[in-house]
Amino acid sequence: MKNWMTAECREGLVSIIVPCYNRAGIVEETLESAWRQTYRPVELIVVDDGSTDNSVAVISEWIHRKNNECDRDFSIKTISQENGGVSKARNTGLLACTGEYIQFVDSDDILHPEKLDIQVAALRQHKADFCVCNIRYFIESIESDNTIVDFFSRSHSFDDFPLAYPMHTNASLFKRSAIVAGGKWNTSLQVAEDFEFNFRLLCKGAKGIWLDQALVYVRKHKGAERLQAASLRKRYRSMYHGLAEMEMEAVESGRCTKKMLRNLGLRALMYYEHMKAESDDDLPDIFFSYAKNRVPPWRIALFLFRQRLWKPLWRRYYPKGPRDLVRGILARQ
């Protein structure tokens, strides 16, 4: 692939890539979480994606302080570019990185201090191409408001991936070789770009390992504004194109199965359910047609029943999922 990263790297080095856009108030927390990793050596690459606030100044001041602490096994690179979106920023970071392992982290999220140590060891032990941990959502502080997302308990099979989606960008530590084979982040997708990126790596044969530990904190922004109708339409169209890209990648890799197509269709039904109350154009119908061509009618009916009735009831009584149910049963013994 022209103008793409090479397989050459520094053995054992982890490259942490942080795309940043207008995060002056919180980006320092993310950078500190990279600095506090117990693992070394680490290469931190911060890509400012055309911030209009004082993010660059905050990052520069933080780097100045850390340079005075003289950790030879922790290097820092900064890159500034015109605003092009998170996928373009990640690609810029990939072209600049030299690590054997690659960690993406968004500029508002926080890594557990032992994340890299634990996941590098798992990759080496299992000879895997990527390692996924669970995540914790938080709002104000990582000490409170925590909700665990359990990727470990989800299905990890290729065919189930479109529906189960047992990954998250920040939860994964990748071998460089897997990303070299998989290719760049798709800059044409505004949302669900990680969904398509990770699926493409699987299509190229990447093998993963999952850990039953929450090693990254993902920030949920309190009081986030609802998107305008025009912005919603762009996001939903991006989701549709992402599904189409994934289907094409599965076909080209020779890994397209009926079950995988069915699960892509069920994923389209999930998007349909989300957007039907928010979109006043034909987009919901486009997603429903996509699903109808890949999912038997009885499965569509069953899926929608679960989404509209069964799932809300389940969340009401067992908000933390299957483990909450098991704990409730054991408590009654």
C-alpha cells in the first residue's frame, strides 16, 4: 500500500497514539495516564487535529514538564495538522510511530497504569495479533460513576463480530504487523470507523486474545447536545457505508458466510431502531431494506421484539447484564 507504514520497528516499544481536537481542559489527564504506565519503553505520539482552543499550548507545557524528568525510555512526539477527523489523525500517528505494539487512546480517556504491561505480556504469551480488555465508562471521575462494558463475555467468533462487536479502540493493544496488513483507518467514515477498521483486521487474519479486566476508562460527556438533523443524517449514512465496506471486505477475503451476513443485517436493524424516531427521511427504510435482504423475516420479528420489549425489561431488572442475574440467583441460595 502506497504511503503506508512499514513492518520495521523497535522491538518491545509501545507506540501510544493520541489524536486531539479541542480538549484543552482534559487532554492532560490522558497524557498523564500514558506517562504513568508501568511498562517501558513507550513512545507517545500526540496528533493535534487543528484544534481551535489552547490544546496545543496545554500539550506543549505538559511535554516541557516531562522533559525535565528525564525518562529515557519514554519519548514524546507532537504533530500538528489541519482538521481532518480522528481517522486521519490516527493515520498520521501510525506513519510516525516506530513501535512493535500500538495503542490508540482518545484525548478524553484514561489508561489504567498497568494496561500496557498486562496486554504486552498476554500478546507474547498467546502469540496473538491484538489484545482486548474490558472498559469502564465514567463521567466525573474514574473513582465513581463506573459502568463496566464486558467484552470478555461476548462471542469472539468472526461470524458473530458484526453483532457482538467485542472490541473498543482504546481497549485494544495491537501488534504493528496486524495494522500493516490491515491498512489505514477509513477517513471516509465519520462514525463507526473503529467497527470497520477492526473488522478489516480480522478479514486479514488477525488473531485476538480477550482479558477479563477493565484496563481503560472511557469518558461519557455529561449533558452532550443532541445532534442537528443534518448532522444525524451524515452520521447514519456513514454507518450504512461502513456496513457496505465490511461486507465487501468479507467477500474479498473469502470469509463471507451466511451467518456473518445475517449478523450484518441484524446490526443494520439496530441502527434502524435508533434512527427511526430521529430521522424524517428515507434513511431508516434503507437500513431496513439492507436487513431484509440478509435476515429471515422471523428473525427480524424476533429481534425487534427483543429490542422493543424484552431488552428494556432486562435492563430495568438486571442493569449490569448476565453477571447481575447470576449474582441475584446466588444471593437467593
